[in-house]
Amino acid sequence: MSRYLALVPAAGSGSRFGAPSPKQYLQLNNRPLMWHTLQVLCQVEAISEVVVVISPCDEWFDDFDWDLPKLNVQRVGGASRAESVRNGLQAMAAAENDWVLVHDAARCCLSVAAVERLITSLAEDTVGGLLALPVPDTVKRADGDGRISATVPRQGLWLAQTPQMFRAGLLAQALASAGEIEMTDEASAIEQLGQKPRLVEGDAQNFKVTYPRDLALARAILAARKD
Ligand code: C5P
């Protein structure tokens, strides 16, 4: 029987955020930001293990009480997100057919319902897929001067989120084939193999905390859930 394993790359330095510690360790409602992410994945009954990949030079993880029984920490983060995922996949020794759900540490407002929707939608899928959202706004392409060079038809455009869920064997093969090509998500690597990952509707609350201004929204969403 295939298992469901979560893999959370959390070895980024959060350079766009500009805080003294990486954004995954910032305090959010009395817990590190990443605790909220991990605890949602731990709550999903189908998921048997949550592997978090941190940098070998991480100075913060041990300062916190994570208190999450399914958690398995691996200090094998690499120079890029793709390398952290590749290293994590090797460290977790998943069977070929196990499903791996890769999820950004900084998407801390993920919901259990969205993960369950992804798992249910892909249960019989031969490729796998990801949570994503249809683009709601009009899309503009900029020239190098801050002016519009084109309006891009939004029909058929989606914004990729995580988790992205693939069989461990296929994902390892895709990441190995991608080599040094920089991939910002797992689906891109699977697409390079000529496969077509399925898009499963996510939700707008599952955004990635990227800039300091994102914290207030994350705080409000998490506080509302607690109430
Ligand atoms: O930088 P970005 O926000 O796109 O990173 C997405 C996720 O990948 C974050 O959870 C980050 O910690 C992780 N990451 C990683 N190793 C890196 C760079 C990013 O695990 N070298």
C-alpha cells in the first residue's frame, strides 16, 4: 500500500523578506511561522510522516519546541529549493510508489480541507498534481521600463501553489533529469518529462508569506481559525 509523506523544504534564507532570521522562524501567533504549516500537515490523517528539510547550518530550529509527533527533521538543505527537495527525497527513503506532498514552509495558512481535496482528487491519477488557483485578474506583461508591453489573456492561466503531490519514484526521476536547470516548483520538473500534472483548485488563503506586509494577513487568518 502506498504511503502519503509530506516533504517541506525550509532551507531558504528568506532574502526577499529581509528579516534577521529566515521567515519560517518568525513569530506568528506565539509560534514560529513554520509550526503552523507543519501542524496542518500533521493533522491530515492520511499523511504518515512530515519531513522538514532545513539547512545544515540552521541555527534556529533547535530553539523551539515543535511538539508534533509525525515530524522528522533532516538537515540536508541545498543551495536551491530544488536541491533541498532532491536531498530530502533521498533522506526520507520513500518507496517508488509512495506519494510525496511537497509543500513550502512559508505557506502557513494551508488548510486540512485543501490537502484532503488534493489527496482525494489524485488518488487514481497516474501523474499527480498540485493545488493551484485560476488567475482572477487581468494580466499585463511589463517592458523593462515599468510600462505595459502586452495584455496576456488570462483564460487557462493558473497560479501554482503547494502541496504538489507526485509518486516518489517519478519525482526523483524528474528532479534528476532537471539537473542544474533551476526549477521553482516540482510540477515544472515533471512537465519536462512530458507529463501533464493535474490542477486541483486550491484557495486564496494558501498564499506564500514572501514580504513583511504578508504577515498581518497570515496572522488574521490563523487567529480567525483559532476562534
Ligand atoms: O524562496 P521561496 O519562497 O520560493 O522558497 C520556497 C520554499 O523553498 C521555502 O519554504 C524555502 O524555505 C525553501 N527553500 C529551500 N532551500 C533553498 C531555498 C528555498 O528549502 N535553498
